[in-house]
Amino acid sequence: MVETLGNTLKKLRKANNLTQIQIADYLNVELSEIEKIENDKGTLKSSSLNKVSALYGCSEEDILNGKSSPNFTIKSNQVDLNTLA
């Protein structure tokens, strides 16, 4: 069974010990938007998808295809982790 986009994003976030608030701040969106996306009631903008894929060091296709490997972890050289604290 293929993972939904929302479930994939939730798994990636939790695997990296991040909160929805941290992701919302990083993407510069409202918390409610992240909640909707993770519950498959909203969509992720392409600019946000690009930032999320860079954050986890995976491709946009990996996220869209439901891949949430534990190896997709925050890449400290690509992202200012202070923005996620």
C-alpha cells in the first residue's frame, strides 16, 4: 500500500523529532496548514515540497511516492537547524 503524502510527511517529521510548529515555522506557514497536510486535508505547495525535501535530504519524488526511510534525516549542512529549535 502506498503511503499518503500526509502520512509520509508525518513519519519524516517524527523520525527527526520535530514538531508541527517547527515545520510550520521552517516553511513559513500556519500550523493549521501543516495539520491539514498531515491529515490529508490540505496540499503542500511546490515551494514547500522543495524545502521539505532539502530538509530531509531526499528527493521530492521520494516524498510524493510515499518513501519515509529512516535514513532521510536532517542535513545540517543544508539547513539552519537553529530555525527549527
